Amino acid sequence: MQQTIKPLDILTLIYIFISIVILFIGWNTTENSLDILLIYLVIIVIIFFLIRYSHKHAFLRIIHHWYPILFWGFLFQASTQLNQVFWNGYWDNFFQKIDEAIFGYQPAIIWGTKYNSFFWQEFFHFWYFSFYIMIAGIGLLFYLIDRKLFHSYFFTISFVFYICYLTYYFIPVIGGRYWEITLANTKEYQYGIFTRLMAFLYNRTEHWGGAIPSSHVAVATAVTIAAFRFKKYLGWILLAGTVLLSISTVYCHYHYFIDTPFGILYGILFYYLGLKIYRKMEIYV
């Protein structure tokens, strides 16, 4: 009986197992505990189904290659619901003081309100949204050109995501939406397509936390490194996009400024650690 287990399957199952343990620890203090558990179990079943049957059907093989992208959103949402298991309350005041010490004001409030115009709102909301284009675009390029490169890429990107999510369990920070004015701005339908698109997404999700490090910045940094390793010119293009994306996380009120350097650090450190782990696992899987 041929099976197609991949290092990414093992990584994802380990992350979900850790999350389930944390969920049970905080079962009585976590909202929708049963719903979260059931979705975790559904993901586990899907992974084992793909391991067992993906070699038989071309469509299932494609799903097996790409499935983490379907679950990252839920796993992020769940991590923000579990961030009160070990702590009661949020650490925002501490990180706000750091931003205040650096700038003398709160950039997560000021940048998006002082420089508020159709052009700048659309410009920075586009770069915030470009995060999804970066991940999928580089992934598709690698998928079409070099399947082995694609597998290592998707493993390392997922590894960075999962490390960020694990951090959110232990460092509960709401981020730039902490204040009423910034929270309202992230949900207001205004200006053009990208500002409205992000407002649409944030009006349909409720999460408090997931701010430090910025997973947007961390993963965009990891994608940029992967692009540099493939073609330098592509890396430079992604680097420019990642810089603008990093600014956008603050301008659009999603993060404190201090979240971005931590995101860069996570992206660099855990990309290379993830790549090293992948190469070790690849020998045995």
C-alpha cells in the first residue's frame, strides 16, 4: 500500500497536536473550545486522507501539495482564541511604551490618520494584501519549475507561520487595533478596492491577539529569502515589497511598529531553521 507522507504533513500534525494540548489546558477558559477541537480533528482527518489516497488521483496530489494554505487562516484565528490560557489580559501597554519611546507618539494611530487619503490608504492596503500574492505567486513559480524546491519552500513558510502562532499563545498582544479609533478604521468601508477588501475581511473575523511578531512580516521575509536563493533579481523585487508591506502593517492599524522588527527576526531565523529541519526530515521521509 503506497502512501505519500511528507515532512509538511508531520510538521502540521505536530503543530496541531501541541495546539490541542494547549486547548485542553485552557478548555474551561476558552470560548468555542469544542468547535476549535472539532476543526482540529477535521484537519487531522483530511491530512491522513491525503497521505493515504493522494497518490491515486492527480487532483488529490495537488491538494496534498497546497492544503496548508487552506488552514493557515483558521490556525491563526485559533491561536488568538487560545492566548488567554496562560495569561489573563494583554500586554499591549508594554509594547505601546516601546513605540512611544522610539517615536514620541503611537505610529499605529498617527500614520494612518494623519496621512489619510485615497491614494495612501489604497497604496498601503494593497501592499498589506500583497502578502497573499507573494506566498501564492512564489509558491506557484516553484511548483511549476522545481517541485523539490516547492516542497522545501512550503515547509519553511509553514514552519515560520506555526512558530509565530505558537508565540501568540504565550505573548498575548492585540496590536494596532487596540484603540477604538483604529479598530473602527480597520472595519470602515471607505476609499477603493483594497481598503474595502481588508475591511470586508476584518468585519468577518473576530480575533484579539496575533500581533507580535507580525506573521505578515515574518512570512514575507521568509518568502523574500526563498526568492533571493532562487534568483537575486526576484529577491530584490520581493524585498521592496516586504519593506512596503512592513510599513503597511503599522499604517493600516494592524500592528505596532515594534512588531515589524520582531517579524523580520522571526522570518530570518526560522526560515533557516525550518530549512535545516526540512533537509533532515527529507532523508527519512
